[in-house]
Amino acid sequence: MDQVSKQFLQDLILTPSPSGYEEPVQKVVREFAGKFTDSVKTSLHGNVIASVNPDVQPSILLAGHCDQIGLQVRHIDSDGYLSVNTIGGWDNQMLIGQRLQVWTKKGPILGVLARKAIHLLT
């Protein structure tokens, strides 16, 4: 993979964009696409539309999602543990033990996704 493509992929992955909050990653896509296309625009629904030779037929569409799965903080207990709701559809058991970033007004905080011990769940 060439360095430009690698940097674009890294920017996409590292830009937080949970469902409903896609604006930052859409900006990354617009800036990258603007270097290689004749026009870049954003629809009322947030779709990024980049065109090369927009008046030439036939047209080819490359489509993809800008959002990521995410979590929304529901509660912070006195020990600093977070209770969260999911954003997007996924199996929450798949993420146990994964590192994550909690985005705050003061910047990201690193954490690990965990759950209560099995004997504390009932």
C-alpha cells in the first residue's frame, strides 16, 4: 500500500465517528477526495459525494459507511466505572477486553471494556 493510501486509512480509523456523529470522518473523506476529484459536496443527509467527470456516462458509484459502532456513557459510578449504551448494532460480548477511547470535552481518556464478574450479575 502506498504511503498516501496508508495515511488516509489511518486517518479514517483514528477519527471517532459513532453513528449520529459522523461529521469529523466526513471531513477526512472530503479533504482526501478533493485532491483526486473534480467536485466534492455533502448532501442534506450528510452523504459525501465526490465526482470525477460528473457529466460522462455511464456513472459508477462507490458507496460506504462513515460511521463506526460506539458506546454512549449512561452513568459513572463513584469508583469511576462507566455504564454505557450501544450506538449501532453489534454483539457487546465481542468487545470485552478491548481497548477504547472515551471522548470527553477535555479530550480522550483511554480505557478497557469489561463487565461485572459473573457472580455479581444476579
